[in-house]
Amino acid sequence: MKIFKKSFTQQEAIPESAIEDAVEVLRTGRLHRYNAIEGEQTPTELLELEFAEYLGVPYCLAVTSGGYALQIAMRAAGVEAGDRILCNAFTLAPVPGAIHNTGAVPVLVEANEDYCIDLDDLETKAKDSDAKFFMLSHMRGHIADMDRIMEICDTYNIFLIEDCAHTMGAKWNGKNSGTFGDIACFSNQTYKHINSGEGGFLTTTDPEIMAKAIMYSGSYMLFDRHLAAPPVEVFEQIRFETPNFSGRMDNLRAAILRPQLKDIQRQCERWNERYYVLEAGFKKSDAIHIPERPEKEQFVASSIQFSVLDFDRNQIAMLQSKCAERGVMLKWFGGAEPTGYTSRYDSWKYIDDMPKLKKTEEILETLMDMRIPLTFNLDDCQLIAEIVVEEANAIAE
Ligand SMILES: *Cc1c(COP(=O)(O)O)cnc(C)c1O
């Protein structure tokens, strides 16, 4: 019986050039983003400029984490305590957490069979709730029909924040993920597409929003020390009216990220090469269902999802443990107890009046998920698919 031996949590090493740049920062001792010598542009300022250029937007702010970016995004958008915010029921815990942190209340929207947000439920809730904000997670890299989402936001005058934690480098119909909404947030945490351990970006085309976000992030009165920011006049009043919620990026992490950003296109291609091997392999089992992805969705598959539609809970638990015995780690979003990074919406007990989301539960009930670290090669992916298919078929019989 074949066994897979590599770790599902082992990412690639940080590139040598990034290590050299990081060591250089350490040698200077100037790790704080505003600690520069006369005329020096710090790695953090340059990283913001480079990410803004990469995405094709004028403004970018680097911060401590993706979750922090989400929270600051809502505050800069004018979210106040008690406001209602549409968001995916199928997302990661930092999303409802960030909403809760602002004192706002999530209005959870169902997931659909394609693992995206359900657009009919979104439309209904946009119409029937008084939510003026929408936090859209491109959860696990699945991009919902952005044309229809923009229509819904226009019709109901909804402010859109995109959570692009899994879509850095992805596009919808040729347009970068993160350039549809009023604000976009990215994560540079180890399991996302560039890795500084922790970190995040907030991007926008709106000068006032960026000015507020910069002040919130803890710029003190050093807001003029940003290269992907609006002119200082925009800060005239905002600098007095915006509290400091200290959450800055530092030069060490910026130095680690800059060379990775230069290479992101290639990395995205490598993820997808691995995805296609896994997808083709998984499709050899009738027990495994993988939804067709729309042509307009140019995804980056740093993970893969599939459904075992005909399996009951016991069979799914069995699949998970049989695969684990052979070294293949599958996550199950339908598990009753939250484990590791996964938690189902009904475990966020701090949300009052939680509705029952039947469709989401039904989708998650059979939904499996697997990380695709770039330390796996194509042969590894082939072997993983073989193991999962063998085990799934054995259980199905
Ligand atoms: C990782 C993640 C975040 C938050 O990122 P952190 O940098 O870990 O705070 C937000 N949304 C989704 C969907 C994520 O997967």
C-alpha cells in the first residue's frame, strides 16, 4: 500500500534573495517602518508601492495581518456599532471576528454548490436587510460571478469589501481580484500566497478611505511617509478625527515579501499545475464530485475542494481517517466540532440571533478540503490523488 510522506503544512523556504534583504534590515537595526535615514525609502514603503502597481490601484497600506486589514477596511468605510454587514457563512473565523470587532453584526449569506456565496440569497438579504456593507470572501480561492455581484451592489447601494486572502494573483474575466470592490484586503500569512508569517494589505482607489486607513493603522503624524497614498492635503482633517489602532507592517517582513511579490505570477502557475493533476486524478472516482469552474474565473489553487455527495457522516469520517493513515490530510468543513483552522458558522456563538443556514450546512456536510503546498511536486499530487481515489472507492463499495 502506497503511503505519502510529505507534510501538508510545509511551505517552501523563503527565497535566498529575501533572506539576504531581511538580514540587511536586521544589520541596520531599522525595523520600524518609519525609522529611516534621510532620503531613504524603507522596505515597507516600497512594498506598498510595488503591490499597488502589481494590482493596478493607486493606494496600498501594509498592516499586521489580513484580519486586521478587514477590520480597518470596515472602519475606514464608516462602519459603526450596530451596522449590519453581509458576509459569507462559509468563510474563515477572522472575517466574522473582524466584523464583531467593529461592533457591527454579520448577516450571514448561504453558500452554494460551487462553494461560492449564493447570489440569490445575497440578493434577498441585500433587499430585505438594511445592510449597507458587504464583506465578500473569495473563500478557498473560489470567485463568485463578479458581474452579478457588482449588479447587486449597485442596485442596493452596497459598499463592497473584498476579502482576497485566497485570491492574490487571481482574476475574474481578466480583471484582478481585489479591484472590484471599494476596498480589498489580502493576507501574507504563511498559508496564503506570499509568506511573511503574518501580514496583510489593504488597497483602494478612494483617497479618503486610504487616508483614514493609514491613520488607523498607527501612522502617528508620519502619514506623509507613504508612497502609495493620497497627497497630504487629504489628511487635513482626517489626521485629527481618526484614532490610532496600531497595526503597522514592519521593515523586516516587508523585506521578506518584496522578492516573493516579484515571483508571484510563476508561483500561481505552479499551484495550478498541481491543482490540475489532483483534479484529473480525483475525477477518476465516481464518489468524488468537483464542480466545474466558470471560464471567467482565473483562479489560483493553493488548495483543492471536492464533495463526497453520497457519503454519510460515518463514511466521511472514515475517508478522512483512512487517508490520514496513508499520509493524506483532508479537512472536513462539515465536522461538528471546530478543529484546526476550520470552524462552521454555527460555532461562532458570539453572533446573536444566528439564523439556521440549511443550504450552507448541506454543502459543508460533504465538503472536503486539501492544502496544496508548493513543496509537493507533480508526482506527489498524482500519488495523493491515487490514495484518495482508492480509499473513496473502497468506502463507496
Ligand atoms: C486567512 C484568511 C483571512 C485572514 O488572514 P490573517 O492574515 O490570518 O488574519 C481572512 N479571510 C480568509 C478567507 C482567510 O482564509
